[in-house]
Amino acid sequence: MARHGRGRYEPDASMTLLSEVYRRPLDPGYREAARRRAAGEPPPRAHRWLSMVVAVILGVAVTVAAVDLRRPSAEAVRARAMLEQEIATQQARADAARAEIRATTAQMTLLQDVALASEDPALLSGLRRDQAASGVVPVTGPGLRIVLSDAQIPDGTEPAAANRVQDVDLRVVVNGLWAAGAEAVAINGARLTSLTAIRTAGSAVLVDLRPLSSPYVVEAIGSPEAVQSALAVSAAGQHLTTLRSTYGIGVQTSSRQDLSLPGTGQVTLRLATVPPATAPPVPVPEPTVPEGSEP
């Protein structure tokens, strides 16, 4: 700075920039915009059009980016198609194996019946009862049919988990049917035995490791009137009422006179064994005392 009389300092040329920043801190464009805003004047048309164009471009860019992120890659699509094809192939092989098991079981049962019919009719009668109770052979007769279906959503979207039939619902119904006097039970054609498990894997319900989907047709052979009356007053009947009234799940119950449930085929025991026959105790002879001797 250059010093002039009486201690007053005047800035030289090097201080011009600092002086301008101190006196007018706003850029001329910002200052003009602030003046227009204070005066209530609308912004220039060019600025409005520029803002609209920038907003549209940003919106399009964000939309395209979101679509690209959600769109699966070509590799993922091919992998999914291969997995679906493999699932269909293995499902077809499993169905063919089940059909072969049923055919072989029917042939073995026929040969067994022919062999035992003449030799031991009583054993054949008891064997047939045991096979029917264990689910090995097909059975027919009157009974009850219960159809459970997922809730129908008005807008066509997928129902929530609470509005879908779950594995616990099927277990409650099946246990209620057994307790009500059912002699044989099947779900969507899958015969239930003491070895059958009902559980969930993802959104599918597995019955004996077979994935099933809605609607679930539960069929039980037994006296239709007796089974239905006992089921209605049980905890399973109350559970069905709650599913229908609270969660919108479809429940249809009807009596049938000609139900036909398939068999599961011969059951292979992995841990259970028949204990060896216990030999009868050998009698021990009593000691004999010679005549004329003291006992």
C-alpha cells in the first residue's frame, strides 16, 4: 500500500482484486438473479427452458440406469434357462422312476398274493391289512376331500406369505384327519405314511420331497359323516375357519364315495430290524432219589 498524509492508506493496483471481492462478493449473474427475485420478476424464458431440458435429461438418465440395473445379464438368463431345463429333466426322471416303482410293486403284490392264497390265507389277509395301513398298496373307498387354495388378490399380484397355504396348515389338517378317524390320506396324489414329511422350501411346499403348488387337494378315506363331524369340532376345524375368515385362503370340503389313493410301493427299512427269535428255555430234569435211601 502507498501511504498518504495523516496516516490514511490508499490501496495500490495490486489490491484491486481483493477490494472488488470485499465490495461485491456476489457474481454479477447471482446478483442479478437475487435482484430479480427481490423484485418479484420471473426468470428469463431461456433459463426456464434450460431447467426443463436438464430435468428431462436427468430423469431419462436415471430411468435408463435403473432399468439396466434391474435387467438380468445375458449370462444370468442363460444360467436360469439351463437350471430350469435341468429341473424339468430331473423331475421327468423322478416321475418315471415312481411309475416304475408302482408297476414293480403291483407285480410283486400279485405274485405274493398268488403264493400265499393257497398256502396261508390268514397270513395273506393280515398282510393286506398291514399294507393298506402302511400306505404301501393303493386303496379305494368313501371319504372326505378338502381343497386349500391361496388367497385371491384383487389386483392380480402375488399373495403375501400369510395369505398362502403353508406347510404348517397342511400338517394341522392332516393330523386332524388322522385324529378324526381317517384310514388313509393323500395330498395332490402323494400318499402319506409314517415316513412322510411336510415342509417348506422357499415358496413351495414339499410333501415327501415332492414340490406341490396351490391348490392342495387333501383326500382322506373313512366314513365321510364321522370324519367331517369330528374334524369340525377339533382344533384343525378351527384352524380351517381362521384360514378362510382371516387370511382369505380358499377352503372347500366335500364328501366323496369313490376316492382312490395310490400306494407308495415297498418300504425299505434302513434302521429297523427284526429281533432274532428267542429260543424256549431248556427244561432242567429234577434229580432222582434211589429207592430205600434217605431224601
